Amino acid sequence: MRSSGSSSLNYGEAQGTITSKDFIFKVSLSVKELKESRNSLKVLDNIKSGDSEERKWLLTEVEELIAIASKMINNKK
């Protein structure tokens, strides 16, 4: 839960940055937290905790968010 919330907060901070370097840093933190969330979801999927369809949906969403944030970083470089 913390890593998923942290990624959102870090992205919010990135939106208020002045320099590209600071933006890249904040979004990179968001990607790091998203990857942590992905790992937690994979553990939950491995132990079959919760609804199977919801786990699949959440894993798809986190993968898409990682891809979007990574693309944003690459575009700023």
C-alpha cells in the first residue's frame, strides 16, 4: 500500500518542478515505487491472494504506469 501511494505523491511533486533534472529525479522515484508495487503484486499473485482477475488487472495497470513514466523520463532527456 505504501509504495503505491508513494508513487502517486512523487508524481505529484514532479508536476510542480521547475527544472527538467528535478522532474526526471521525481518521476524516477515514482518508477522505483511502481516497481516495488509490481513486486508486491507478483508475490500476492504467486500465493493466490485475493481475486485472480483483480490481480491480473492490477499487474497490467502497474506495468502500463511504469511504461508511461519511463517514456516521460526519456522524453525529458
